[in-house]
Amino acid sequence: MPPASFARVLGGHAGTEAVRAELERLAATGALAHDPEPRMFVYRAAHAGKRWMGVVCAVDTRDLVTLLPHAASDAEISAARTDLERVGAQLVPALVRVERSDDVAYLMTCDTNERPAYHFVSADGSTHSAWTVQRTEAYVQAFAELGADVIVGGGAQVTAAHLSGAMPLAILTADAEASAGGSLAPRCGLFVARTAGEPEAR
């Protein structure tokens, strides 16, 4: 697992009972809020004058199937499937680069004019904010016209979900800065997708 991944922070190793126990503890103490219904979010990361924005949502893996063969190794996919089976959650959101769209950019600008639902400043000085999408269907229509170029990160999670017939959680972005890593890397623990039949936690 990447050093900054949510699973590493929670339990030191993916797929262990310690990770699931810590997830449940965070949910019980109110650190994770359970969404009563599916939502979409605009996510923004900023640091040292650079920033990127993307849309956090569940994705249909059939739209990404041509990208899956090179998205992750067999070992990585196996670990991600273990997460889904034993931990009951997708611990790392996928990061998918899509075509740039003026329509999507406009929708994100409208949503980010409101107060963010979540906002925090990391120890490295980077800021991370998320806004609840108000007009989900408008985004769905805008993204329907776009193609996905590459799965930048979380390819194992996308593939594991595809093999399980589930829709993985992904961040769709056209910004190259999103793949820079370091301070601008998405904070994986902000959104945690639960398996079917359980509330989604974020």
C-alpha cells in the first residue's frame, strides 16, 4: 500500500481486522459521517500556488474497461479484492484522468461558490476541500460526452470492483497536477466507499 493510503494509516496493512476495527471505531465516534444516500462531490487540493479539482463519484467500470489491463498488477488487484471482502470497504479512491470540459469546469465553479462540506489543512500546508454536488444529473450528462485517458491511481480498486460487479469510487479530473503526488495527492481517507448493503462513509 502507498505510505499515505488510508489503510496504512488505519491498521498498517491492507485487509486486516485492525483496519476494519478502526473504521468502525471512527464511524462510532462520529469521525466518519455516513451518507444516507449516494452523493457526488467536487474535490479540490491546493498547495504552493498549485491546485487541481475533480469530481468524486461512483463510476461504471464498463466505461473504463479498455484501461484496466494495465491499471494494476495481479498482486495489487488481489489485495484490493481482499479489502472488499474482509474490510468491507474500498480504501483507496481511484484517480482517473478524463478529457477537459468547459461544461464540467462551469459546473464545478458553480458548486464551489458555496461553503465546502469538508475542509482541512494538512501538516504540510496543503488544503483539501470538498463540496456537495447540487445538480448531479448535469454532471452525468457532461461526463457522458467525455473519454477517460488513464487511470492514474487506484487501478487495483477499479479492477477489483469490476471483477465483483460493483461500481468503485473514483475522482474524475482533467488536471495534470492531480497526478503529481506529494502535497497535492488526494487524501484517501476523506471518502471511504462501503460495500453494497452498508451505508457509505466519508
